[in-house]
Amino acid sequence: MFFWMVLVVVVLMLVAAVAVLVLDNMIAAVAAASVVSLALSVLFVLLRAPDVAMTEAAVGAGLSGLILALGMRRLGLWRLDNPSARQGDRDA
Amino acid sequence: MGAQIELVLYVGALGLLAVGAAGLVMSANLFRMILALVIAEAGANLLLVLAGYRWDAVAPILAGQPADVPMVDPVPQAMVLTAIVIGVGVQALALAMAVRIYRAYGTLDFSEVRRRMEADIAAETGIELPGSRDEPAGARPLPPPGANPMLTPEEGR
Amino acid sequence: MRNLASLVFAAGLGFFLTVLLLQFGFGEPPMIVGQAIQDGAAETVGAANFVTSVVLAYRGIDTLGELSILFAAAAAAGLALGSRRPAPAAGEDAGFILRAGSDLLFPLLLVVGLYIILHGHLTPGGGFQGGVILAAAFFIPVLARPSRGLRHSTLSLVEGFAGAGFIVIGLMALLWDGQFLQPLLGTGTLGSLVSAGTLPMLYLAVGLKVGAELAGLLVHLMAREEGEA
């Protein structure tokens, strides 16, 4: 039982980590990074580390995603339409 | 069963580290480099917590259980607490620098930023850099065809 | 070509580290320090949460180093972002859902954050987790009404006094017992809120400092300069 839970969470984490690098839309990439942190905090609970799990959930899934999203707004990457446009080039 | 759990967890932690490291080197966009840094830090923290895990142990908190129940090692968890918070500080600083670069050069593509930065330096100081990223030592002219590369030009003639 | 080389390098690094790590006994850590802490921390420090006693009592100076690193990173990020623009006009307020939600969430987040900070020595939690929640609690009203902004002078004052409070408690321990950041004021009864001596006070200082710092950083990151999109 424990093994299957760990396997599912680890597979979800790795798939989301690869998705961060592969996805074109930057908003989706930041969301995938938050999914990695969330799966990691579940894994920490399974590994009997509740303090670390709470810190990772608050910081990784909460604050880190917020900081990246605010930074995206200032970098001109906050675009929901036309994801195939070249991201982040103001002079293009 | 124990060996399989161990393998899955190690593959997960090292896979995160490898994906983060590969992303850091391979990505062209500065923002994606920061995301790869986030993933690599998550992998490193998981590796630290894995070092303290103990089979059939409980969390290191006294909750009224009998005194001889084995507990996981609390020292790596304290280190990871520190590491996670420092990681978010580093991410904030990297993002602030990326905002500054974007404001100065107008693009987030790494090679484009580097090209414009070198052009700015060359324009300001008047010094042209001889090499580029693909030819760090500058252009080296090939020897003329038919010449023996083992001899000096005088002997080969 | 470079991409292929870096992929091969990353795969090789992963394989090499896997083989190396499989040699160590997983699930049977040596527990030399951990066993001593598990045996002795309840009488010496008095905190039910062993991780808290490691973070604040046994390795208190590492926590001081972490506070300094966080302060340096936040200050450098503020420096890199440039000077702050004045708050935008009132027309830029967010919609009704965000405004109403932020009014409801602010007291709840405040209570949850302070609860997690103050119970750090009894249950999982502590200064850093509660500080992050406090930072979110103070940042969400700024998201809802950007025209109000946050008073940065108050934030700097709270952050400075909290950080100074941490060091002052450590110095008092130095003058009293001869060791910097030695837990004072006895241990109290295990499991009650007022126990473990100065540990809750240290965590309160840490939580307020981290919360004020991160809230200021978030507000600074949100403000947009002239000429940006």
C-alpha cells in the first residue's frame, strides 16, 4: 500500500518536472512547477516529515508560485492567448 | 518490497536533480532557467530528507506514544527546513535580476542578451571581442589545401 | 549538439549518483546524533517537537545564518528591482470577488499564521511556515486594492525589531549561561503552550521577521515601473 502511494506520487512529480521544461506557455510551466512542489510535500508526509511537508507546501506551492507569477507579469510573459508567439521578446 | 521503495524514491530525487540540471543548461529562455533551478532545489531537498528515513518509524514529535518507538532522524529535517527557505530567497533574487535584464535589453533569450551585451561593451569601449561562444579562441584560419600540417610552412614548401 | 551532450551528461550523472547512493543503507541511518537527541531533548529542552528543538536549541546559530541569508536575498532583490513607484490610482482595484474574498481571508490567515508560529514547539509548524502565511495574509489585501499599498516603514520597523529581538535573546543567554542562544527560562511541562523556555519567543521573532520581509518583497515585485507593459 505504501509502495503504491509512493510510486504514484513520484511518477506525478517526475511528469510535472519534465512538463516544466517542455511546455510552451509560461503560465502552464509555472503551474507545473507548483504541482512538483505539491507532490513533493505529499511525499514528505509519506516519509514521516510533517514539518518539512508544511514548509514545502507553504513555500514551494504557495509563495514560490506567487513570486514567479508576479515576476512573469513584469517580464511580459503573462499571456493567455497566442501561446505560439515568441515569449519574452519585447522588440519582436 | 523495501528495495523497490528505495529504488523508486532514489529515482524520483535524482530524476528531479537531473531534470533540473539539464533544464538549466539546455534552456534558451532566462525564465525557464529559473524554473529549472526551482526543480533542482526540490530534488536536492528530497535527497536530504531521504537520508534520514527509517523503516517503520514515526514522525519526530512526542505525541504520547511510548518512549521506545523508533523515530526518523530529525537532523536532516531541520537542515531541509533551512534549505527550503533559502531556496525561495534565491529564486526571488534570480527573478529580480531577470527583471533588470529584461528592462535593460528587452529580451529574455539568453544568446540574444549576450550578443547585445557584447555589442554594448564593444560600442562603449571600442574593444572588439575576437571570439564568440562557438569559437572561444577566435577564428583560426585553416591551412591551405595540400599542405602537410606536420611541417612548418617553410619546410613544406 | 549541445542539447544532446547535456542530456547525456544529466542521464549519466543520475545513473552515477544512483549507483553511489544504493551502496548506503537506505532506511537504516546511523542515527548517532539523532538517537542522542531523541533520548535527551525532552528533559533538556522541553519541546515536544524534536525538529524545533534541533532548529532553535541544538543548531540555533544555523537559524541565525538562515535569517541573515534571507535578509540579504530580500535586500538584494529590492535593490535590483529599483526604487519603488508610488501606489497606482484607485481605478485599478480588483473585482468584487477578490475584494470580498480578501476581506474575509485576512483575519483567518492572520489567526492561522499566529497559531502555527506559537505552537511550533508542540506540533509541526514554527516560525518559517507561520511567517510565510503571515506574508500571504498581508499581501492579499494589496492584491485586491493596489491603491492602498503597504506602509513600508512599518514593515521595515517590524522586521528590524524582530531580527534584533532574536539576537538580543541570544545575547541574554550568553550573559546568563555563557553560551549564545542557549535556551533559558527552564523547560516547563512537556506539551503545554508555555513550555520550552525561550523557544516560542525565538520562533515568534523568526516568524514576524520572515513575514514582514516576504510581504515587502512581494509588494515591491508587484509594482510596475513606467514604460513596462
